Amino acid sequence: MRLTKTHGMINRRLVRETVLQSIYAFLQSGDTTQHIVDSFLKEQVGNEKDARRFAEQLFFHTLEHRDEFDEVIQAHIKNWEIQRLAMIDRIILQMALCEFLYFDDIPTKVTINEAIEIAKKYSTAKSGRFVNGILDASLEQLTNAGKIKKTGRGLVGNSTKK
């Protein structure tokens, strides 16, 4: 699956899916992050500069801040241990939290919607609703704590309850 530009824009959904697969491969393989980036991520994303930059930033930031993201997730999973979450759901949640906190140009509603759709595609039938609930609660928590630094029209949005 090589990524292509669609009407002059990168297909960020495909980039996110590639990053999900790359993080999963990293966690399962024991290979170095650089090996995963060189052998899989770059091959899948191709030479499109914006797509590669987004993919690498999302990959490295998500891995770098996993503990921080897990604390946020843990606060919203009732009577459950984070280690028991499906690995794919956990990675999707971590990636979305990364976008909330470290990608100022991506609207929170877009992040939530993308995470839901990717969860539906790569995880269980119930994962879309689960991811939506955790991200809605996390967004509220992070917004109230002043940690969401989105500016501009359409960048700050509340829940996307479905």
C-alpha cells in the first residue's frame, strides 16, 4: 500500500494506518525504531515529504510519550488495567492523544473521527465506541487542564458522540 496524494493533499488516514502498523511492529518485533522506520514506514509512505514528516513525527512522538498517554487512558477505563486493553486499541488511543497534545494544526474532531474509523477497521466490532468514549473523556480532561493548545477556526471542538 503506497501512499499517494489526493487532490494535492496527503491521505492522512493511510499515514495513520501505516503508523499504527509501524508501532505495532516495533512493539512486537523488538527491532529498533530506526529499523522500523527504514524498513517499513518509509517504504509504505514513499517519498512525499509532508506525508513522511507527519508519519515520522506521529511515530516517534507517540512512542516517546507512551507513559504520559497511558496515564490519561488509565484515568478513563473503569475497573480495568491498561495492560489488559487490546494492543491495537491502546496504540490507536496513544496516537490520538499524541495528535491532541503535539499536533496543533489537527482539529480534535478530526483526530477522534480518524481514531474511531481506524479502530473499526483494525480492531473489534466494539472498538469504535470504546475509542470514542475514552477520547471524549480524555479531551475533556486535557481541555480542562489547559493542555490542548489548538488555535484557529475549527481546531477546537468538543465531543463527537455518535
